[in-house]
Amino acid sequence: MYKVNERVLFGTAGGLLVVASALAGTYYVVSTRSEARAATTTTTQKQEKVVVAPHTPTAGPALDAFLKRSVEIKTGNGPTKLTWAELGIEIDPDELARAGSVASDKELAALGAKGSIPVRLNRDSAVKAMLQLKSQYDRAAIDAYLDLEERKIHDDTAGQGIDVWGSLPRVIAAARQGLPSFELASVAVPARVTKQGLGIEDISHVLGHYETNFAVNEKERNFNLKLAASKINGVVLRPGEEWSFNKQVGERSQATGYKIAHVITAGEMIDGLAGGTCQISTTLFGAAFFAGLDIVKTTNHSRPSVYTPLGFDATVVWDTNTDLVLKNPYDFPVAIMYRVGNGQAKVEVLGKKRPWTKIVFARELLEETPYSTEERLDDEMPQGQTMLDQPGFNGYRLKRYRRFFQGKKMVREQKWEVNYKPVTEYVRRGTNPDPNTKMPPPKDVHLLKPPKKEDMNVDKPIMSQ
């Protein structure tokens, strides 16, 4: 048997007692804290149960009626009326909580005097209302324009439009004051074309004019005439400005709308693209001639034209040097009026009064060359029968004069040499021996009248203005 030391046993027992005491203390502390937290949670839950939401006052009859009240809205183009609600005004709950119910008109007026009626702006609704008003009350600008028929210049007029975003602050400010009317913000809308931008101030005088005629039944050619003239009508030439027909009218092709019609090629009248354009350039040349504009560049046709006197024409060919180039020699701008219709092409050069009393066109014959005749055989025509495909016309070399008068005195003279090659006469002769062969319908030939000998006198005016 082992013998246990009493001192050791005593010491062990004491140590166990200390540990037990410590554990008991720890349990007490933990239990106490848990109970404290539980008590705190219970107290908080009890407090949350007794919290009461603050009282929110109702709008009141006066404020409700205010939103349905009509207000006069002043625009730059007249007044109109909408309700505040239609303008996007609604009650502001936060402002209402501070102000309290607005039960009477007197209370509403008192708040309005301070600019504190409890309302706010619904931005989306307000913008929608402003855009609707804008569509109704905006006034478009009017561009300046030349009334060439009446020979007047109409000034531009600025438009006026509602400034949507600038008007929103005015809407809410007027609503918070309860105003009976207010004005929207507006902005001026400038014209795209101003009178100054037209570059001319006076078109009351006709400096020169010229007219040519055409067959109204040639639809394609008439279409080309109108299309080319539309590119020129309303053109303004400023002082000293040089102007090109080809640059102004531009490309003459199917892509730009031109059609197949009669044209002069190598002295012969055939069908070609943009036929008729040269009548437009010739008519313009005539008006420019009598208006006293500088004729910088001009080329006559290879053969005379039926619509203008010999020596008084100007041919043009797109994208070549064959062009009509004019220049304004005056110290004031001029405008071109071009009208095509009812078988007539008409041009007027408009501006201030020209310094010349009269401008004269005269010509002088320098040389005349007889035309030749060529025969074309046709086996679809009866043998021995003939048809005129193209009449012949003599060739001419002549001098063209432009004379400027002040009173009865000629103060200036210009000269050009003009050449026309002889126009070959083409005769079609049938070769078909079959007696049943029928003649085709006759061709529409353009007959040229030879000039009278007295009209080639250098001292005899052909035309004057």
C-alpha cells in the first residue's frame, strides 16, 4: 500500500477550490451581461411600438381649387389659357407639411404674397405643355426674296419661338405666387436669307431684256428649256463679278434630268441630250447685250438659229470652253429674271437705272459662202422620189456691233467677228423599184431665212433698247 502525504492532499484540495470559485465567477458575469442585453432589447422593442408618425395635413379646398384654376399665358404671338395642373404644377408634400392645410382663399393669398404656395413643378408634364404651346404659337421667320415679276425686294422678318427650358422657372415662380397671368420666355428666330444676304437693294429698272420663241409641241425640248432657265432665274451679279453659264447651270445629263431633243451638231440638226439649252444661253446673251453687261466670252453656233437674228446667238457646251461668260461692269448689283412658258423664253436684267440712253445691235457682212447639196440614197423610198432632209443655208462671215448712246450721241462701240459655216443641203432620193413602195411622212425641217441685204448694212440698227 502507498502512503499519501497529508500535506499534498491538502494542497490539491485547496487548488480545486480556487478553480471552482473562478468558474463560478465567470458564469455570474456572463449571465449578468446576457440578462442586460435581453433587457435592453425588450426595452427597445417596447419603445418602437409606441412611436407615432407625424401628422400630414391635407391640401385643403383652396389649394385643390388652385390647381384647377386657369391662368393666362402670354406668348410672343398671343395669349392663351391653361390650368396650373395642365402646366405641370402639383402639390409639394414637404412644403405642405411646413405650411399646413390651405383651407381658404385668404390663406392661399397670404402664401402667394410670400411666394410660398406649397406646389412644385412636374418637369416632364411641364415640358410636354411647353412643347404643345410651342407648336401652336411659334412664328416662323420669313426669308428675304426677290419678287422679280413685280421688281420688288421683300425684306426678311425674324420669327419668334417659345424658349421651353427658359420658361420653366417662370412657370413655377408664377405658380408659387398665384399670379393671374405670366409671360413665357421667348427667343428670336432669324431668317435664313436676309435682305443683306441677297446682295441687291434695287431691282426697279429693266436694264435690258430679250425674248425668243419655241414650238410648244416639242415637250422634251421645252422641258430642257425650263430646267436650264430655273438654274439662272434669280441670279445676282455683284459689281465687278464675272459669271459663267456652264458653272451656274452645271452638268447637262440624264442624271441631272435633261432629255433628248433637237441640237445642232457639226452643222446638222439632230436629236441629242439637253437639246434647247443653247436657246436659253442665246436669250440670256440678248438681254445681257442690251443691259450693257460685259460679254467676256461667247461663241456663235456652227449654223444660224431660227429663233434669233443672224449674228445674235451664243452656244454653250457643258464641261468645255464653249461657254457664255458675263461680267457686271456697274457699281451696283443686277439680278436676272428668267421665265419660260407658252412658247416663249424671256429674260430681264434688273437693277438700278442704266447709264445708257440706248444700246444698238448692228452687223456688217464681210463674206458669204454658198452652200452645197448632198444626195442620200434610200431603198425604202420609191425610185425617183425625193425628200428634203435638211435645207441648205449659205455661210456668213460678219461683224457684230454693240453701240452705246447717251442721248443721240454714240459714246462707245464694241465689235465681234462672227462666222457661220455653210449648212449643207441634204436630199434623200428613193431607189426602190417596187411600184407599191410608199413614201414616208415628210420630216419636220427647220427652215432658215436668209438675211436681207439691207440688214447687213453696218449703219442700220437691227435691234435697239
